[in-house]
Amino acid sequence: MVELFETGTPGHKVRGVLIVPGEGKKWPCVVLSHGLISSKESAKYVALSDGFAAAGIASCRFDYHGCGESDGNIEETTLTERLGNLESVTAFVLARPFIDGERVGLLGSSFGGCTSLAKAARDHRIRCVSLWATPYQLTHKEDPSAEGIAFKESLYADFGGYDLLAEAQKVSRGLVIHGDKDEVVPAGEGSAIYEHLGEPKAFELIRGGDHIFSNDVDRERAIRLSLQWFGQFLV
């Protein structure tokens, strides 16, 4: 079953898609959070949804503020804005009668990993997380693919109000995946997040992996590892 949805407030609508493997039962679900300038329709997130469906896990993909089909200007986005987006989407998912509210996880990459980590630290209903290529600090060094987007200074000022390593201490059942050739977020940042997570936890370093796991073999490995992690804690 595929359900298109929108949530949020007028002028701040967030749009997404909920994919449920079947009918007649309550399903575990993973909410997927894309990076700073990506969208729910990136090949990586579509592949993740397909993998979760095959594993008997529902998934929710959505566009953050200023991305894809959602409202807003990407130049004005902040972590606080996106955390509000994720809270609204999570509330929508938990309200669906065919979702098991005790078996909900989060998966995020890059800035989406930051948002997922902050959300998990604040919401005891989140059972487990998978964080891909996730930083704990944000500098003015831009993702090369963001060329031409003039982010407001508020992006960096707002991010500075969060201590993501302290947030990580409130989160357990976390899987951290990072490429050792990540050209945007050094692998040491992922390692630091892992060190601060509560047990149980796991860290997977993908040799040769870049920031977006552009190599098919690397991406498939990251997907497989995440499916195994959620299969352990949600299914």
C-alpha cells in the first residue's frame, strides 16, 4: 500500500509517501530523512523503501523544508525547522492505525542524520536509529553539490545551539555508517557520534566510501547493514 500525505501548517506543508508492505496487521516503520539538499525521490531513498518493504517493514519518505514538494525556501532552512518537520511526520506515522507505535525507527543521512539524532534524543518512542555520513558540527564548508545555494547565516547559528554529541548520549540502539573517503563530513565525526551513543550500538566504516555512497556496491552495503539493524530491533 502506498499513501501520499501532507502534514504541517499552512505555508509550512511537508509532503511525503508512506509505503506499507501489506494489510491486516500492524507494521514496524522506519522514517527516512534525506540530507540538506536532497529529496525523498533520490535513488538512495527509493532503494531503501524497496528494501524495507521486502523485509516486512513500512517506510516513510518525505521532503524537508524547501526541498522537493514541500513548502519553504531551502536557503532559509535550519535544524530547528527540520526537527519540527520530522516531529510532524512522526506524529502522522504514529497515528496511522496500521503502524505499530512501539516499533518505529529513524534513518537519516548527513543533515538528515543530525535531525534524526536530535529527534531520537527527544522522543522515547523511537526504538532505534541508523545514521549515515552524519556530522556533529556544521561549518561554512559547503557540500560541493550545493553550489549556487546561498544558505542564510541562521542555518549555522541555529545549528550551533545544538550539542549533538550530548544528544547522542541519550540515544541507544544506534548504527553509524560512514565512508572513510567522505569528502564532506570526515569519518571522525561519525566515529565521535558512535562513541557517545548508548549501548547497544555499532559502527561500520565503508572503505573507499564517499559522502553519498555513490558507488553501487557501497550503497548496497549501507542499505543491507541498515536492514539488518532494523530487522534486529524492530521486527
